[in-house]
Amino acid sequence: MTAVISVEVELSEAKLLEAFRRLRTPQRVNLLAQLRQLEKPELRTVPASRLDALTGLISLGGDALLDSERVYDD
């Protein structure tokens, strides 16, 4: 059994690539697969019962009717 220890470190891109090159091929393939998973967007859904609570949380400002009247009336 292999013990796993997590440590946060700051590495330059060059050092990171050097460490990647030192991995055995199966480890590289596995790491690349994990990194590709990070590229996929994560869909976060909200139940319909919560939609009313979300209304008005973000105000982008403006008045669509007033704005359209300005565009077409001028």
C-alpha cells in the first residue's frame, strides 16, 4: 500500500514540465486524462422549486422597454 501525502507547492512551468517528463509513461497518461477532465465544463443545476428565490439576485440594470424606445424613436 502506498501512502499519499498532499502538499501545496509553487512551481514554475519549466519545473512542472521537468517533473512531468520524469514520470513513467502510464503515470503521464493517467495525469493527462485527469487534466483533460478539468477542461470539461461542470454543469450545476438548480431545482425548479428554487428558481423564484433566484429572481432578482443579480441586477444588470437598464430597462429593456425604455432602451428599445430610445433606439427606435431617435
